[in-house]
Amino acid sequence: MSAADVVARLQQTLPGRVDVSVAAREAARADASGHAASAPPLCVVEARSVADVQQVLRIASATGTPVVTRGAGTGLAGGANAGGGEIALSVRHMDRVLEVRPDDLIAVVEPGIVNADLDAHLAPYGLWWAPDPASRAISTVGGNIATGAGGLLCAKYGVVRDAVLGVDAVLADGTLLHLGHRTVKGVTGYDLTSLLIGSEGTLGVIVGATLKLRRRVPGEVSTIAAVFADVRTAAAASAAVTAAGVQPAIMELMDAASLAAVHDLLELAPPPAGAAQLTIQTDGPAAAAEAAEVAQILAAHGGEVEVTTDAARGEELLRIRRSMHPAMARLGTTLIEDVSVPRSQLAAMFDEIAAVEARYGLRIPAVAHAGDGNLHPNFIFDGPEVPPAVWEAADALFQAALRLGGTLTGEHGVGVLKRRWLRDELGDAQWQLQQRVRQAFDPAGILNPGKVFEPAPEIRVSAGVVIDEHGRAVVVRKAGAVVFQQPGGKPEAGEDATTALVREIAEEIGVHVDPAQVEPLGVFRDLAANEPGHTVVADAFRVRVRHADVARGGEIEELRWLTAADAASTPLANLSRNHLLRLAWE
Ligand SMILES: Cc1cc2nc3c(=O)[nH]c(=O)nc-3n(C[C@H](O)[C@H](O)[C@H](O)COP(=O)(O)OP(=O)(O)OC[C@H]3O[C@@H](n4cnc5c(N)ncnc54)[C@H](O)[C@@H]3O)c2cc1C
């Protein structure tokens, strides 16, 4: 089915929901990471209901069209970027609060509600949902869940994973699942809710969530700001606060470069050269006592400390931290990174950042959620594309974080920007297991392909065996195929390498090869049959194809010539394995 047919089918099924305008498609190419897909998607579908999402996925499944789910597009890993041949599925307008239960401390919401709008909705009940990414005024709860977002309050109040009891998700084939529970406890079966959290649109589309709420914290907040001679001392002081057992709500660290850039942006007096700053808030009934203890620890580490309970002054101090993004934007193009290390290793990680800066001659201003060991080094460069040297430096930084017992991403996710390092952290066995998990949810690989996991290397298939419409085994091969790289294929007398491989395949699967039946084979890519995570498409290759019958339900199996137009839309998983017996590739 051609791309135009896919769009026409969507328009027919979801009238008024399918935006094919250049503006909408261009907007869906990019998120806030600064990275964009190389081409715009086919269209943007604005879902308004669970049923809309199911329809989109049924059509996508039937036609083998990839779907990229999108909340507000504020992601920093390229996860929501929809590219050529893909459907961008926006759930931004599914934004209702369906239920608030103060007695059970839960709320049931649709995914498109903006985090801050939810907060405003919950305030009259004296409740709040704790996850507070700095983007809370612009990002959606569904996006927060799909990325496993964090924020400033995580060390004390947890990340998204700690604040979600259940999700409703639509699978690639349109099946609606209700995962999780509404109870405080609940351990029935595997914890698939947790699996969906941070899955970045690759396992299912989150269409609803049951959120775990807290009562708003009563009492006065204390804010503490402390300036240190250098970032290492500031990091050591924050580690000392943690080690002392005090639990601030917020503990943010800014290094010298970021502090100076923000002071410049806000037209404040420049900070002392090399100075770094910790901004800390304590809350709850013990706020004042904790603030006093924190201040003492910071002073003992050489900090110049200010403590205030004045809300306006507290906000002024926090504003310095909150102005980091615009301050960086003035310095040049920014690659915002996101590594996490054990809190005791924070100072060591700042040393690593300094070493990488020196080795690669780059500027990397960094801030950290010091309470939880999550750092955001900002690589500054000129021009729209990340230069190779910056990626090399980022690589060095990621390896350093891993060496220190940390992780590649604390809260932003893998998306496209970190996928090449995924295997480094997970290791081979877990990386493969995770791919198999993904396949179990989405066998055809249509949900956000190329995100989190690198796309499989392109493999051109040069020979294969199919059963034709008369039930005969037909060996096919690409006309003029070159030498096979596949082990085996040892030519016997009179054979070329191609023929030898075709014969070997046929022998292996126990079919008789009639050379007269060898037909030209088109171009395949992404071999998948026995290779988890791969897909294959074919050009003029006769196969039996299984696909969902959207109109009547169930599945249809038919024999088709796959053409070049199908190439982008027919995943191998849709080809009947009984008939597509084995493929060989070069
Ligand atoms: C100024 C600024 C500050 C930020 N601060 C923070 C911060 O403090 N902490 C933090 O964690 N992040 C932060 N971010 C990053 C970003 O806001 C978060 O990752 C946020 O959770 C993304 O939400 P979104 O609605 O914009 O999702 P999108 O960007 O639209 O999507 C993000 C990913 O989730 C998937 N997705 C979205 N909705 C769904 C759904 N309903 N079902 C399935 N998959 C879905 C997408 O496919 C994509 O892979 C910041 C970004 C900016 C621009």
C-alpha cells in the first residue's frame, strides 16, 4: 500500500483528525533536543480518544506503517521525532482529568494533560503529583511517563516511576491493555506498568494513567544558597548533606560557567571567578531545623551561605537555576546531556567533565540535581549539527559516568541521541533480552522504530525460498547478485557463488531446487526472520503475507508480489514463516 493510500485510509477512518499540512508535519519532525528527522512524516493524527488511537494503530499494523507517538514534543532525546514514511500520532488533545480521589490519593488522567495544568487541577483538593520536570509548564503527563521523567524534587519525592500506579496502553495491533492497579499494594503478575514507564513510545501508546498523589506539603519552605570557590568543593558539600541524612526537597548545583552565564543573562553582578553555587530547599514540618543543619554543613565546607524563608527571595534564588536553558542558548548551539552517577561520585564526575573539556577544547557548562546525582553537562558549539568532536567528547563523558557506576541517562531517555551507547551500559545479554521484550509487544516493529535501539544495519537479501501459489518451493535470487558474505556457499563444479548459496539454502530446508525456477529477487533490507529486531522488505518478491483484516477483524493470508512501494511498509513479521522459509543475505 502506498503512502498516499495509508493517509487516505486514515482520513477516511478519522475524518478531521489527520493533518497533512506542511507546518504540522515539519513541527512533528523535531523535539526540543535540537535534533530533527531527515524528512517530515506522512501526516500528524490528532487523537481525541482511545478509540482514535486504536484505529490509527490498526491501520498502521495492517499497512506496516511506523507510528511515532508525541506528547508536547519537549523531549531532549529525539524520541518524538517522526520521519519520512511514518505517522506522527499526537495525544496532546487527550487532556482530561477523568477522576480525582482524595480518599485514595489517586487521579486518573488522559496522557495529553500538561503537568502544570494537572497541578492546577489538583491544588483545590490539597493534592499534587510530585514529578516536576523543569518543563512541567509545557510537557505532558503521558510524555513524562513515556520518558520516565525526573525533576528538581526527585531526591525527596521520587521520579515518575514512583508516582504511577497504572497505565492504559494501546499495543501496536490496537489492543487496549489496562496495566497496574488502583491500590497502594499490588503485585499480581509482572509489573508491566513499570516496563511502560520510560519505554519512549516503543512498547505501546499510553492513553491513560492512574497516578499516585501526595498531599501538598504544609508549612514554610526554607531556601539556602551557598557559593563555593569551585565546583568540586560544592559537589563535596552536597554529598556531605546527603551523607548527614538531611533530606532537602531540592538540591541544585551550578558550576562556574553556568553560574556566570545565568548571572550575565539576568544582569546580576558577576559571581567570583570560578565560583560554583548550591541552591537548596527544605520543606515540611522540619524545614527550618533542616535548613539550619544544611547551612552548617555548607559553611563547614567553605560555602558562603544565605538562608531565607522569604518566598520571594527564595524564588529569586531558584530563578538562577531555572534560567540555565536560556542562558545556554545565548552561548551557542547546545547539546544538553544527562548522565547520573552515585551521589558520592558527583565531585569525581565534575573532574571528568573538566578533563573532557580540556582534552577536546570544548566548553561544557554543567548543572546537577545534586540531591540525586543527575548531571546535565551542556556541550556548546556553533552551527545546527553536533560536530563529530562533540560526539567524541560526549562518548568520553558517558564512558566516565559508566566507570563511576553511573548511567547514560538519568531522566531524558535514550531516543535517537543515546541509542548507540545503549549496549555499552546494558551489556550484550540484556541488550538482546530487551530487544526480545520489544518484539513481544510489537512484533512488526512499527512503534517508534529506530528509537532507543539503533536501527538494524541494512542487509540486502540476495536469495530466498518461498512457496508459490501452487505450493511449490521457489528459490529466488537477486539478478546479478554479487558474492555472498554468508558463510558457506561453496561453489561446486559449474556453479557461481550465488547458485551455490541458493543450493545450500534449499538443501538445508529440504526442498528441491529447479534452476529454472530461480527468479530475480528485488532488494531486501533489515533481515528479520531469525534476527530479533530486524525487519525485511522486498521488491517484487513473491511471498505469502499475513495481515490484519481491519474491516472484518481477524487475519488475511494472501500471496502477493511485494513491490518497491511496499518496501517501507511490509515488516518481515507479517510474512508467514511457514512459507518464507529462509533468506540468505549478502
Ligand atoms: C526547558 C526544558 C526543561 C526540561 N527539564 C526536564 C527535567 O527537569 N526533567 C526531565 O526529565 N525532563 C526535562 N525535559 C525534557 C522533557 O520535557 C521531558 O522528557 C518530558 O517528559 C517530555 O514530555 P513531552 O510531553 O514533551 O513528550 P514528547 O517530547 O512529545 O515525547 C517524549 C517521548 O515519549 C514518547 N511519548 C510521548 N507521549 C507518549 C504516550 N502518550 N505514549 C507513549 N509514548 C509517548 C514519545 O514517542 C517520545 O519518545 C526538559 C525539556 C525542556 C525543553
